[in-house]
Amino acid sequence: MRSFRLFPAVILAVLLSALAGGFFGGSLLARQDGIDQQYRIFTAAMAAIDREYVEEVPSDRLVYGAIDGMLKTLDPHSNFFDPRQYQQLRERQEGRYYGLGIQIQVIDGDITVMSVFEDSPAYRKGLRRRDVIARINDQDAKGWTSEKAVSQLKGPKGTEVDIAIRRIGYDGLIDLAIERDEVNITTVRGAIMVDDQTGYIKLGDFSETSDEEVGRALEHLTAKGMKRLVFDLRDNPGGPLDQAIRISNRFLERGELVVYTDGRVNNSKNRYFAQQNSEYQHLPLVVLVNRNSASASEIVAGAIQDHDRGLVAGETTFGKALVQSVYTITGSAGLALTTGRYYTPSGRMIQRPWDGSFDEYLTYSLRDQNAERQHSSADMKLTDAGRKVYSGGGIEPDKFLPGPVEGFNPTRFGRTLYARQSFANFADQFTAEGDTRLGAANKNKKRISRGFVVTDAMLEDFKSLLKERRITIDDESFAKDDTFIRAMIHYEIDLPLFGVEEARRNLIKLDPQAQFALQQFPDAIRLTQLTRVRTSRGGKGL
């Protein structure tokens, strides 16, 4: 997303006219006199609903719903955010907030912990996925909305919140006092050495801290002897545009074009270049992408590919190339409006077309891919070295290998297990050997040590869990997915008990796409050498 533009609160009439008429440079304009007539129609309809509808409806619900419906007639990515959603969006983009470091969801009326951020206050106290927060500050939290729970759990740094949790397998409640602290939502989810010369960085999404995190990860791996890098952008949905540009700059030569944008208004027409030289601009590089890599991750992959700076491996990316400008509007709500499209240095427009209902567009990642795609000659562009690349539907990898689920391409049965969180549910029964956090609450959990092996006995226990949950086991598919199932069990146990880097390190050993990427370095090195020759001759990007 582009940088936030703030404009003062305005009355509803002006707001609605602006939304109907469009934005120009962040100011509100009514493009035609007919807007006044449309506004009268809207207010008349709203007044009739307020006066006559069988139940009383809050006015903000009507207005928010109307704005959201209006945006959904434009494109799949223009969105309205009510104040709660907008606050969550800002927290994700800023990469930090003050609280406990958990994500919650209301399940059957219970405030249920869905994930715990590593090294957060909640993590240090020993909270786990599927713990239920039964009381908050001596109040019964049963039936609370997630918004109410969040308002009580967040607060100033250094203050305490008293909670009581209920954990599966433990009788009674567990009382905890947790001191609120800054929670850093890290976007680098693994920076490890795969072997004595190969570094690996997993960037899960983009926030305002991503470039800084990637910089630290590169320094860390360089100190460990990194001579080449796998940069994993799989399942990365994107984020702030400036972070994509800065991260691309870490691998490109100063002056090379990273991306350019074009739109209807003048301030949407921009060209963004690498601003400084980097010590990593000749590092052999393989970028991993898949069907869920989108937006900012496509900017990075496209710039690397167009400048022949590294090889792109995996699947064709999602194909979201719309510039979203985010505006603050009345009542701390927000609006993400499409104001332009972005293009790679070679001139590729990566945005995929969408159908009228957006259904086919939004379900793209559910469909299997083929290595060969049909293209028109008009879609063809050339990289700096003259390699053919194509517009009109995501970044196509130089080296194709399907792997929609953590690098694997499991059967439908295996994908169903993953979608139903069967592996994570199975992992809940384990605790780490020597972990003294909430010891009594873990007395019924199975203890396991770092570096464990997923045994046949564990697979049988996993099957028993599936049967308990009335999941029909397809024995033939189970056998075909044996490696995938063992890998996912290992990963979901590792993640909460031993941390994201340990989980990722063990997964890479079995991840087919990651192993495929490691095999591409001879070609990546040849590209790097080609880049050096071009640089020595004074060549630049476009």
C-alpha cells in the first residue's frame, strides 16, 4: 500500500459526495451536479429504513454497509474499514502495538486464542493456541465480542491485565497477571543457514519494519558465511509499496528501475528507482513464489526477474497489481481505494483481469497450475538480458514446480487435513521437555524434545484424532501424502514449542519447492555473472 494520506473529518454529505465523485490528490471533489441528486436518493432511502424498518438499525451500520457495497462495485481490492478494522490494519502496517501478543477469535461464545506471537508477553507466560480466556479483570468473558475483549486486553506499556484461562486437558481455571508490553509483529519468519554457504530468509508479509528486518537478517546470515540466498516470498500477500522498493534495492544496482505506477490522476504516475548501492547486489539469488504471493511480493520478484538479478522459482503469483491509497475518514474509519496500477521495469502489467462478481478472480489460488500458459505476442516483454517474460497475470517463475501447501502438492485429502487445521489440533497435545511455564496446566500433555522424529506410532495417534473428529481417512491418499503429513505434524509441533526458525529449518529439509530452489543456483550464478558483465560495461536498467 502507498503511504497514508490524512484529511480532516467531514460531514457525511461531503464524504458521500467525495466517495461517489472520486478522490483527486487526497482532496474531496464532486465531479458533477448529478451527485447532489444521487445523494438525495441515498438519504431518502436511509431515512425510510431508519423510520420504517421492523427493527431499529444503528446509523453507522447503514452508512458503513452502503460505503462497503459501493466500493465492491469497483474492483476486488477497494475496501472500507470500520474503526476496529482500520486500527487492526494500522497495527499490521506499523508492525507493533501494546498488549499481550495474541490473536483471538470467538468460538461458541468463548474468547479463544488462535495464535501467540513469539517472544510476546503471552508467549513468555506460556499461553498456547486454543486456550480459552474465561475471565478478564475479574469479569466473565463468556459471550463477549472480540472487540470488547481486545479493548480490555490492550493497554499502556507496563500495565497489567488479570486473566483466567481454561486449557484442554486441565480441570479448573489458571489465573495469570500479564504485563502489557510492546508487541513487535515480525514479518521475517525465519532467517537460517540451510548449509554452510546457503542462507534462507522467509518474508511472511510486508509492514513498515520489513526492510529493517530483512537488513538485519542479511547481516546475520552474512556473518555466518552466507554466499548465496533463497528469498522465500511464498504466501506473502504484500503491504506498503515503499518497503517493496527498499527491499528490492538491497539486491539491485543504484539507479535501476524497481517499479512504476500509472493511474487517472497525476500523483498516481510515478517511477521508483534503487537509490543506493548494496553489498548484496551480486549475491546469487533464488526467489521463491507461489500462487498466494501478491502485490508487494510481486514487485520484488518482478524487479529481480526483469533485471536478471536472480531466478524466480515456484508457481505463478496471484496477479494483484493495483495501487491502494489508504485514507482516514470520519470516525477513525478508513478507505483503501485503487488509484493506479503498477508495472515491472520491463513494462509488464501484472494485474489479472477479474469477472463481474470477482468469484473467479478471488478463487485463483484454489485452482491447479500448469507449467505452460498461453500468451499473445502483445504480452511479451524482455528482461535486461533479452529473456522473454509476459504481462497479464502474475509473475511467472523461471523454474516452475507446483506446491500450494508449504511447498507440497498434496492430494485433496491432504489439503483437507491442512484446511481443517488437523495438524495444529494434533500438535496441541504436546509440550516441550523442560518447559516450566504453566507446568500444572501441562501435566496431561505429552513431553517432546527438540529434534524429535515423527514416528509411525505418532501417525497412528494422528489417525485416532481424525477418527474422533469424524474425518474419514482415505488410506490410499494418506499413504501418498505420508511425507507431507509427517512434515506438517513436525512443523505444527515445532512452531509453538521451539520457535519459528526451528520449525522452518526442519520443514525446508522436506519442502519440495525449497529443495527445488536449492538446485537452481548454477543458473542463478550464471545470471549474476551476466549482471556483473552488464554493470562493468556501464549498463543500467530501464
